[in-house]
Amino acid sequence: MPESDHMIRNKVSLEAVIGMAKKRLFEEPRKYPITVVHHNDADGLSSAYILKNVFEREGFKTQFCCSERTYLRVFDEVFRQASGPVVVADLGATKEQQIKKISQGRLTIIIDHHKSGTPGGLMELDLIDDNFFVINSCNHGISGDDMASASTLSYAFAKEISLENKELAHIALVGAIGDRNHDNEEIGYQFKPDGYDMRAFADTDNTKFEFGKYHIMLNREWNDAEELAKQVVTLGSIGYLKGGPEFCLNKFFEKDHDDSEVEKRVGELTAKQLEAYDKAKKRIRENKGVISEDDIMYFDVGDVFAGMGTKTIGDFCEDLMGNATKEGLIDTAKYLMGGQTIEIASVFGKPINVPKEGEWVKVSIRASYELISDINEGRSLQIDELVSLGNPNYCDGCHERKGATVILKKAVPSCLELFQEKIKEFKKSKGIH
Ligand SMILES: [Mn+2]
């Protein structure tokens, strides 16, 4: 690409990238399906549903791959097995350079609102070319945490393709609410007044804000968007390997959304989840899989969450901090770390191992109230700092008071020791013993 062109592209607006990606997509023959690789939460599933409808209306066939994280192994397999363009939703930003490499010039469009994994930001490295587009609010100064969701960006892309797609606003709202719910406790279910999300839904007739809540029109009635987002999360996480994502794409968001079928599915999954929670608590009570350090309480859940997505371990840790504190199951002054073995994911029905070799554990990390006050007062490490010191290769998506990482199963004890060491060093540096 000539230098002048490079300069122009470095300065393009979000709208311009969306326009360029659309133009390039329409040059593709309709011969091969578009593969949509998407996250399994409400934001990722809403995005996928929007893209499915938009692409199919334009005469493309579609196929889907639902992933819990940006696993390069999943992308390897998608590009190996599929022939058409690949569109990534609510994933990808942290590993855009590697994905570009894997794509080998195949048309790829990443729609994400997570921070770019490219140091200094994407635009400086000229990652965008005629076959690779990144539609990411963060690259244009719009925060993905509280201003824009992936489903709002997917919706913007949909509207660029045809204004008719405005009728998908309500689906985008469910995704946007889902992300607000989980990532941003202070803001709660509200959108920032001048955010990208807020503006997207300002002028749509199937969404409304009333009595402090967002509502969407689905199945000829107004529904509480928060409630729908929670149901989608259950289907996508607890039902991750049990057809939950497919149900969302083919039934849940459809106009003839059947409340009784949804209630039945979500009810069954929730019952299974609670049953598994009880079993996991029993393991902790019996001290099975528990490792205690001075400032860390670690436990693993064995196989009791089998078939459920790894989001389950994070939710379980939250539950422990609430209920189990009363039962004395956890030490509220320690970092709580829960481990769930990462299972095989499937790409187009074919099971694959993620990450590449060995058994890996997803470890969710939480701080209970005593520890939170220590963190707030600077007497103990924030969780994102702890992970970046103790397991720096796997620290994406961590916050100050909650986080997660992945660890090779056999390396868990040594990794915990390293975490403990880092906590000790920090305390020593602050003169705390
Ligand atoms: Mn998201």
C-alpha cells in the first residue's frame, strides 16, 4: 500500500471503516457461506443473530462458530474448514494480528469493542487492508466498557448495509444491556447519555426506556431487556455445549419467540446449574481440590460443571461470596480463586482442544468484602495487577476486583505459589506484614 494511502487509512473514522468493510463484503461471490465466529454471552449472541439476518437477506449463506474466548486454535480450525469470508463478533480484538496472519488474505471483518491487542492501537500499524477490517469502537476513542457494545457495532454495520435493518435495533439492545449488566456495576443497566449505545437506540420503534428500564418488542409484547439478556446468558453459558447458542440464533430472537419453550429450556439449565453448585460446595466442605496459601484460597470443581461453559466458574465464585460467606465456606480476607477444567470446544460440530496442548484450567478470581477494602486502601494488589505479575501471558479481561486467567492444570500449584509471592512482595513494599 502506498504511503499516502496508509496515512489516509490511519485517520479513518469508525463510520468510514464500516463503509469500507461493507463495500468489500459485497464484492464477495455468494458461493461460500459467511462464517460468523462469535462470543457466547448476550452481546456476542445478539451480534451473531443480527449478522445472520443481515447476511441472509443479502443472499449469503451463513454458518456459526460460538467461542468462549479468542482462542487462536478455534480460528485456525475455522479458516481451515470454511471457504468464505469470516466475520468475528465480540471477540478477536486482543489477537487481531494473529488472526490476520491465520486469515492469509481471506476477507475477515472483526467487529469488537474490547481493547486492541496491538500496542499503540490498531491504526498505527496499518492492520486494515483490502481483505482485513476491524470495526472497533476503541480504535476511535469510544470506550467499549461503557459507550459501545459489539451488538451496537453489528447493528451499525447492519444499517450501513440497509436501512431496513433498523428493525433489528431491539436485538442489539439486548446485547448492549447484557454487557452493561456484567461489566459495569456502577452504571448498572443505564447507557451513558452521550455514548454510542445511547444514540443507536434513540430513534427506534421496537425499543423503549420506561420506569427506569429498557424494554424491547418481541412476540408482539414489550419485554424487560434485562430479563431477556439474563436468559440469553444462561442459554449461552450453562447451555454452551448443550445447544444453547443455536437455540438463541434460531428461536429465541425470532418474532414468534415462544415464552413457554424459553422458560422450559432456561428452567432446566438453571436447575442443572444449582444442582452443580451444591455438588461443588460439597467438594469445598470436604476440602477436595482446595489449596490454601496465606492470602489465597483456591479450589477446583472437578467435573461437576462438565458441559457448562467456563463462565459458570465465575458465577459460582460470585455465588460463594454471597451465600457461602455466611456458611463459613470461604475466607473473606483472601483472594478467592476457583478452577474449572476447560473442555473441548466444537467448530462446525467437530470437537477440538483449546488451548493447544494439555489440560487447562480457567481460574476465576474474586475479592470478598474484607479483601476489597484492603485493595481499595492500597494494602493489597488489585486483581488485574496480580494476574499480570503472576500469569502475564493470560491476563486479558481482568478488572480491579474481579478477573480470570487460564493455567495449565499441572502448573496450578506453582502458579499459586507465584501469585502468593507477588502478594507478599507488594505488601512488603508497602510496609505491611
Ligand atoms: Mn461484548
